[in-house]
Amino acid sequence: MDRRTTNILAIEDFKKDSNAAFGILYQKYFGSTKKFILSNKGKLEDAEDIFQDSLLILYEKLYADDFKIFTCLGNYVFGISKNLWLKKLRNNGFSVEITENYYAENQEEIDLAIENENSYWDKLNFYIGSISSHCQNLIQDIFIKNKSIEEIQNKYQYSSKHNAQNQKHKCVEQIRKIKDSDNF
């Protein structure tokens, strides 16, 4: 399964279990935001506030019907944090200049973030590969092909939209059960 597919499924995971999911985001990605803000005229409190605001923005965007993401969630949250901090600096009259070697100077932290993200995708691929083929197809139709619940109802010959949504829920629960019993 490609990164776009797993991103879509990860977003659904974050929507369903937001407290735990956002805790994981904080644990894995706050360090990048903190380092960026501390190295750009900020304090720890600034980093905490900006990161929390970033998570709130992500939370709001996750529930927007037209939300699409083209990068990993960690990069997305860092991008939000970075933009919020730069905007705050500009609003306070500071000139903003990001050095070209920022990424070279922070390569170790960036590599760790990528490694953590890859681990998440590997696990998600494992979970999806472990569910029934019917659920794999249903999940692909809903989350990858963005089929409406009416299209799902017709394709799988469910008697109602409610039954189609119930089946979607059951498939997501298959993933959750495998995740909860994971020894990956």
C-alpha cells in the first residue's frame, strides 16, 4: 500500500481516537517544533503554545469534508507550526529568515521523524493486510477511491446506507482489534 493510502487511513484513525492519536503526534513531533522555535527567537512556552495551536488546526481540518493531505502527518503538523511561528514573528515586527542549512543542521531529528513515520506506515500496512479481503476492498473503496456511502451500498448490495456504514465500522474495528493485540 502506498503512502497516500496509509495517510488516508491514518487520518481516519486520528478522527476516531483523537486523544490517543494527538498524544502520539505530540510525543513524536513536538521536538521538531520546539527546536525550530527555540532557534528562531522563541521560548519553550512559545513552542508549546504553537504546537497546541497546530494540533487544533489539524483537528479542525480533519473534519472538513474536503481535507486532503499530500505528506505525512508529522510533516503537515510541523508545517503548520512553522507557519504559525513565522506569522507571529512577522506580526511582532521581527524579520524572518530561515537559513538554507536548517535541514542540514537538523538532519538527525528529521531522520528520526521519518523513521517514526515509516514505522507507523509499516504497522498500518500490516494491520490492513491482516483483515478480511472484503474489508480490504471496502476500505479501499471508501478511503482511497472516495466512493460515497450510496455507491458502497449499491456495489456491495447492502439494504440501506445504515448497513453500509455499519460494515465500514466493522472493518475499521477489525483493524483496531489487530492493532490492540499487536506484537508487531
